[in-house]
Amino acid sequence: MGVNRIGATARLVVAASLSLASCRTTLPPYQPRPDRDAGVGNMDGASAERLQATLDRSVQRLDLPGLQATIRLGDGRTWTGVSGTADADRKFPLRQNAAFRVGSLTKLYTATLVLLLVDEGRLSLDDTIANWLPGYPNASRIAIRQLLSHRSGAAELLTSTWVKVRSSFAATTWKPEELVAAAAGLDPSAAGEGFAYSNTNYVLLGVICERVTGKSLAGLLRERIADPLRLQATRLVPYDPPPAGLTTGFDRDMLPLPGLYRLEPGDASWATVAYAAGALVSTTEELVRFLDALVDHRILSARSLEDMLSFQEAPMAGRPEQRGYGLGISRVEVAGLEHWGHAGLFIGSSAIALHAPGCGLTVAVAGNLSTFDVVSVAAELEHAAGNCALE
């Protein structure tokens, strides 16, 4: 099927001229092993089997290498399961302890770190970024709150041809200051004009967190979130070493390459360009534990959580389910049910973590392929769980 590990500029230029529609890679069919288990947790056997079968069907329906999912019901019952494989040739079953790059779910963690600094009086949501990034365009007119809510007007870093070409080399490592400089060279729009999702906002927030505290963002994540919640696999990679279970990722849609692009656990280029906007690695079980702690007032003050959940209109192409965006968190509607959380897309993986406040259910899904319908997997798992059933 052709698995690519070449990041050369020449390869990108040649491949860009190809018709992607004519070379989409289909994986070998997935057949669940007869002896596969039905996940772990304290769910009753029938429910666990129903959830596992739903995950197996999702791998087959979406033509994925593998999936991991965790669901916690309002009554406290939990289930975590995996399906599919860690490789594209169907040789190695995905393991229960697999960890994934979770892309823009990182924004929820970065926003939480910013709000913790607000709780400590070290930042204010109304501070302008001129205090920390005085040379950035419109710095005196952009507030921390606007970065968090994607209303700063900061141009999207990933529209830079230089950033995309340089990141095509797997060994590239970006420094946060280089990302700020690259973003500063793009044309911004006026701050406050409306919602415009931009990874640049969270790159800037990561740098601000480091300058306020004098600590690395990876260190802050461990100190303020991961260690207190005993999240062993939740790390910013490559700023921290990857957890042992970090999976290889595969892409067939985001990069203009024939076949499958293979993103190895040690690759640094796309992770360092993502930085505070998308470099997080985690498991679905740890995503659920973090989101539960956040909405259950175990991390932020009541005032900061209220600010985080103050949703504003946020229409976004490709995300019809999004009904609003707060400070680093989305409000989405799935089959009529309100959820809070975030989706994440990274080259080689997709993930989502959602909490349904109406019934206390939390669900997270991650897979080792880019750009699949992760929302539909979460919705089907909720329906299979028989709690907050989506008709």
C-alpha cells in the first residue's frame, strides 16, 4: 500500500501535482479476533460487549488502523476499549495502553494553565499581550481573553508556506520564538471582529505562560495538571519524552503524498510547530479523567470555570456540530444533546473528548489516522452505552 517516511521538499512539490482522489489508500479489511476481550472497567458484561462491537464496527466503517475509547456514565460506571491495529498492515493489535497525539485538545489544557495563572493573580484575562510580546502586530489591542476565544485576529500560522515546507522534514525542531516570528510576518485581521479559529492564538499563549512563570510549558503541564491528577501518559512531546505506548500515526488526506504518510513517535517537526496548540499526547482514559476533573471544579476556581464556559457564537467550516466556543473549550450538539469539550486533529491521528452536562456522561475517542469522523464514533458509543441515548 506504500507507507511514506520521506519529508523532502522535492517530494511535496512533486506530490502536490498528483490527484489525491485517484490515490487514496484503502487499508486491508479488519476482522476482530474471536478471542478479543471486551475492554476494561466496571461496566456490566452485556454493555461492555455492546461498546466493543460498536468500536469494532467503527474501525471497519471508517477504514481505520485502530481506535481507542473511554466512556464514563453518570452513575460512575466506566469502560475503556481498543479495536483495530497499531500498524497499517493489520499485523499488530492495538494495545490497551496505547497513547495518541491528540492535536487541538491541547488547547483545552493550555487554556486551563492560563486560567490557573489568572486564579493566582499572575495574569488577567484583560491584559494585553504587549506585556509579554511587545513586538507582535497589534499587541496593544489583543487581550489574553481574545487569544483564548479565537477572537484576536491573529493570522493562522499554518497558512505560512515556509512553516509547512520546513515542517515536512521529520527532523525539524521549531523553537516557540521562531513560531511567533513566523506568525508575526502574516497579515492579521482586526482583534475582536469575530470568531476565527487560529492555532497562532495558542502558540502565543504558550509563550506567555513560559514568560510569566519562567518555566517550560511541558513542566507547567506536569506540575499543574498531569501529576496532581496522576496522568502518566499525558505529556507535551517532544518537550517531554513520549510515553511508552505512543502509537505510530498514519495520514492519507492532510499531506499531498501518495499512499500513507507514517508519523513515528519520535518525529518532532509537526509536534513542535503545534506546540501549545497541539503537541499533547494522552490516552482516552486520561482525557476523560482530566475533563471530569475540570468540569467538576477540581482544577479551576468557580469564577475561572464560569469564564471558560461562557460560550459565544463560533461558526466554523467543517464543524457543523459546534454551537459555541468559550475559553479553550467548544460547545457542541450531537444528536440533540449538548456537550462541552474539544476535538483534536494531528497529522497521523484524531481525537475528541466530550462531557454531556445534562447527564454527567463523559466520552473520549482517539485513532491513529488523520481526518476521520471522530464525532460519529463518540455518538455511537453514547448510544450503545444506553445512557443519554441518542435517538
